Amino acid sequence: MQAAALASRPQASGIMSDAPTKEEKLSPVEGMKIESNYLRGPIPAELVDGNDHFGKESIQLLKHHGTYQQDDRDDRDGGKTYSFMVRSAIPGGKLTSEQMLAEIDLCDEVGNTTLRITTRQGLQHHGILKSNLQQTIHRINEVQLTTLAACGDVVRNIMCSPCPYHGDAVYSQLQAFADELVTHMRPRTRAYHELWLIDEATRERQLVGGGKIEGDEVEPLYGPTYLPRKFKIGIGLPTDNIVDLYSQDLGLMAIAENWNVSGFNMLVGGGFGVTPSAAKTFPALAQPMCYIPLAQAIDVAKAVIKVQRDFGNRSDRKVARLKYLIHNWGLPRFKEKVEEYFGGPLAPPRPFVVTDQNDGMGWHAQGDGKWFYGLNVENGRIKDEGSIRLKTALREVCRTIAPPLRLTPHQGIIFCDLKESDRGRLTEIFHRNGVPTTEETSAVRRWSMACPALPTCGLSITESERALPGMIDQMEHSLAELGLAGEVFTTRMTGCPNGCARPYNSDIGLVGKAKGKYTIFLGGRRQGDRLNFIYQDMVPSEEVVPRLASVFRYYRDERQPGEALGDFCHRKGKDDLLAHCEIPVEAV
């Protein structure tokens, strides 16, 4: 039955010529999706069963609705205490002050009192009880946001360079294109509306004992089984790769002519997730496949997604991302299949060089007589803690100045459309609430990121968000002593190898390998177009910064003029670095 459902998808003439000749055993998650009646499954009944958690099938299906079941791993002595992460998908990170206020209110009323900016320009809550899940998602939708497709085996939140340069038509066109692309990529199932957006009595009448829905017209892009795994899209520029295009399943590198977007170089097959116990998994950079005119970009993007839908691995989720299909087929064969689905030839990619990222931090003229200001938010966590009352400050800004907002791929906030008279007022609000401004934030802290990890992530091996700020404190001290305080390089930490904070193309990557121990990666770079390499493995947390300090010292003494840290490490290589960088005696 499962194989029949897969084979029943609408196919273009000749498309199935590369299909397997024998039936493969599908993963259990594929069976759950097939039997779910377009993402419904047992969720309706389990929402009202009185338990504080869902069963295995619902847990998988709920991801497509924007929520993960979690438990507090700091408090397992008396058994698991269940709660939910709820994530809003915010294309390009664009939202209003009213929407931000609504999200902040929710984190206080039903969450753990904090709100987190994600590395994909969304927002997420932690600590939502099952009894508050429907209310939470409903209220997010009341302010014209959504959690649909923020997680799950679909196109996730579409990223876009966020800076509001209103005097630059290219940025405006990219942001408008991102909005248009979203309308084509979101799931069409009515299950989301039925579960979360109508009153309880109506929901019970519609869902309890409801009939099976048939036909792919419900999901013309995804079909009844959706995609083999998650699919990530980013939109950027050669001069502004803040969205890390090379880390995306599908990266759209804008090509501009005469200050207008003429089309995109399409990069395919990026992805950083790695399963520690599976040598067959690996991080990969997206590869340039073709150039597409702007008018054809959505249709070619759909063709890429459909090829992954029909040929991606559905028997082993560890190797189900697009990068593995391209690795197995090779890029030329993959491109041929995309051309077949698209219905025409695709031009080779245009020459380009990635030169920079623009995190949008600090003060910038918008080009229309107004200003925008980018505020660094350490690891994206919006909270009031000790003398730093960021949540309180944001409430005041959103209520009094009420600017449009943009969330950045480095987990910062951009305040848009500010008048000259707003500049001093904004800074005063931050200072009064103890919030460090971007100008008061070190370069190493500004360009750092960490995933949430413990205590909420079920995949985490060790600390990340709770550990990185202390390490940054130490790195600031070491860099200042060496006269390197102004050096710009990226530091990214994750509590496991899955790579949610994109550690594998950064100057310094710190990846959790065991409890309290990390793999140190070096040699990537801020532009995002190069993977780093393993420098040292299984490094105790207390030794991470001392070992990096030796690298910093070598960098200071041997770098070439203008050479960035990642480029220096890449040029020297692992063996040379190990030979010249002293390992602290206590670490031996």
C-alpha cells in the first residue's frame, strides 16, 4: 500500500525511467505520512486525550505543523516532563512590532518566558504544555503569522538577505521574490486550519470519524507523502551571503544587471546534518547547477523539489536529504532530470565570486531618508536576565516607536524605517535596560552563533547555547591580549553534529562530540563557500579556548596582510597548525 501510494503521484512523461526496479522497504516515517490523511493522523484524538504527550506517529506529523515534542533533560529524575517547541515561519524574517509583541506575550503566558530568534530568521517558543498547544498556534495565526512548514518534510522557512535598503531595487526585488516563492511552497492541506484555527466544537465535528481524502490535488507539489526529508531554500547575493547559500538544499544566488535582478545562479545540494554513528553521512556545500532568468525561477525551483520528492531516499532518513541524491547521481545526471521535469534546457551558471556577508548590524541609511539599526542578540535568545532586560526593552521599542522589524540569519534584529529623531531614543531604551548595543559588542561575539542544545533538544550530546557565552568571554580576553580584538571571523557551536547553527563552513566550528567534549573545526570562512576541517577532536570544554588561543597567536605572528583567520588556517592546514600551536600541558 505504501509503495502504491508513492507510485500514484502525478508524473511527467518518462519521469519514472530512473525509478528503482524493485520495491524498497520504506522508513516508518513514510508509512506514517502515507496513512496520515494529509498530516492529520491521530493528532485530533490525541489533542484531547488528557495525556501530556503524543504518540510516535503524531510526534512526526506535528513537525509539519511547526512543533516538536520535547522534555526537560535537566529534570528527568522523576521521569520525563513533556513540553513543546513551537516555531513561527517568517519568510525573510519580516514582521511587525505588533507581531513581535504578540510573540513576546505568548512566551510569558504559555512558554518558558523566553523567545528565540532562529538561524533561519524565524521565532520559536519553548516550554509550551500540550494543553496550551492549540491556543499558542491559534494566537500566532491571529497576528498573521504561521507555524505551518516551520518544521517537517517540506520546504522550511525561506531565508532572504534582510537589510531594508529601500534605495536599492535589488534588495527590494529579492524580498518580494521570497514572498512570492513562499506562496508556491507552503503545504495546501486543510489539516492545519482544522486542527489549530477553528473552534473546538467545529473541530471535533469535522475531524472525529472523518473520511479519507484522496487525490494529489490536495498537495500538487508534495503529494500525500510530502518530501523524503526537510528542504531548505535561501536567497542572497554574491556581495551578501548572510543566508549561507552554500548550506541550503537550494540556494538562489541573485545575478543583478543595471541594479535589477535578472535571474539566479541556482546552487543545489547543500546541507550540514551528520549522524555521528553513520559514516555514510557528511556535510556538503551546494554546487552551482545553472543560471535561470527571474521569470523561470519558481518553475525551476519546483522542478528541483519534485525530483527530490520522487527520487530522494525514502528507506533511510539518514541519507534522505537532496545532497545524498546528488552525491549518488552526480550533478550532470541530476541537472538532466531537473531539465526533464522543467521541460527545457538550463543554461550553465554565470561566473561569480562570493565576497562578503552583511549582517545588518549597527546604523545604516535606508536610501529613502530613514535609517535602520541592527541589534546583536546573543544566540538569538530574547529574555530578561540579571541586569540585561532585552525583552523589556523590545516591548518598549515595539510599543512606542513601533518600527517594522527584520530577523537576521545571525539571530539579530533589524529595526527599520527609523527617523533621525528615533536614533537617540532607541539607544536610550537599550541603555536604560542594560542591553549592550552592537557598537558595544565585540567582533567575536557579534559573529558567533550557538544552537539551543540542552536542556530542550532531544538530539543534543552536550551544551551549546549555555556554554558559548562563557567561551566568548575567554576568547575576548585572549584576542585582546594578542592585539586581535578587531578581527572578524565566525564562531559557531552546536551540541551535536547535526549542524543547526551551520558550524561546518565557519572560521571556527565547535561541535559537541561527547558530554563536555567538542570537535574543533578550522579553516572555513565568513563568506560561507568553503568547508572547514577537523583540527582537534574530543576536546574538553575547559580546553577549547586555550587551544584556540595558540592558533590565534600563530595567526598573529604568521598571517599575510589582510588575511582572515579562516583563510590563514586553510592555507596552513591541519598538520602545520598542530606542529606550530602549543597544546596546553594540562590537556596532554
